[in-house]
Amino acid sequence: MASKIYETPAAAARRLMELGVSMEALQRAIADGHARRIASSPNDAPHMPGTYAWAQTLCTLRDELLPLGWRKADPGNFSLTINDARKINVVVESGDRFTRKAHAEPRTKGLKGLYIEAVALRNRLEMDMFPETVADALRRVAALLEYQTYILLEYQTYILLIHIKDDSYVAELSLPDIVEDNQIVSWKERIFIPDPEAPFADRKPLPSRDDGDEIDVPVRRKA
């Protein structure tokens, strides 16, 4: 099934309002993560600019959303920003060059593990032709999770998918559908985040010192 795409700024704003997610919070978090990445030192380890970007995006997103009634949880170092009233989660991840492109499906980059598999299965549960099959698979995955499994079972998890290239970036807030080879390869819903307007556009990041474009998400599976 093709993704439902909210491509124009007006359509994206309407859908985000329905979800209770602040457009400005997303734009501010993405911009701060990008600024933190390109301000990294040339003496940093090669993967660190992406890690800095991920961490700053997550931090700013939580700074913005927690005062609005959201909360945070980090089960197994899988960082969720949670809206209990709307029963949704937001996770920050890195996307490929098809991020915010309507003609192709973007893919996530790094190893996502059991948590992403679980949330993708949960998202498919509502539309699968054989829900009992998906439910059995979801229970098998969820049985391996040690903490707050009900959040993954009961709530839809949206991915704040970010692709950074040189001194620019694009992003979308999307609902995963299918996972193959530890990558999200298909989406139920995609909300394109427009480039920020003033006052956020006037935040001038420092000159780039890194050629990498991947946000490195530090997810570790507990023994």
C-alpha cells in the first residue's frame, strides 16, 4: 500500500496539529542538531558528528515537547519522546537521500534492532489482512523487550527522519510499516517538514568540518 504523503507545508501543518506535534518544535530540534553536527571538531572520531547531531536533535525536541505534556523514556537506550494523551511516540533516526522525496521511499540507515521491528509490526497491526499473524509476531518480539513494552504495543511510533548533506538538511515525520534486513523500507504515512521560516532560519551554523551525513543513533541491546 502506498504511503499517505503530506507534502505541502499547509498539509503537513494540518496533520501535525491533528497529532498534537508542534511544527516549530520539530524545526527547532532539526536545526539545532544540524548546527551541532557542523560545529564538531576535525579531531573528533569520524562517527561523532552524527552522534552529536542525533543527541542534540533529541535533546531540543524533548526541551520543546516535555513542557507541553509529553514525557521521555529510554528503554534499552532506545530513546522515545511520548505523548500519552495521543498515544504516540517520536524517535529520531537518520534517513537516506530519498528523505522528503515523494517519488521514492526513504530507508533508515543504521541497525535498528528489535525495538524498531516491534513498532513497525504494531503499526501494521491495524491494516494487516491477517492480524492474528502480526499479533503473534509482535508478541514474540515484545517478549524480548525488558522495559515499558506496553508503550511499543499500544502507541504508534513516528520516526523523525533526517537526511544531512553538506550544509543542508531535509526531514520528515513518518510512520514505519515494513522492516527488511534491519532497515525500515516502507511507510504508512509521511509528513514532510518544511524548511524553517524566520526566526529559526536566521540561526547561522558554524562552517562545516565534517563530510559525513549520517546521524549515528547509539542503540545498544542489553545482554
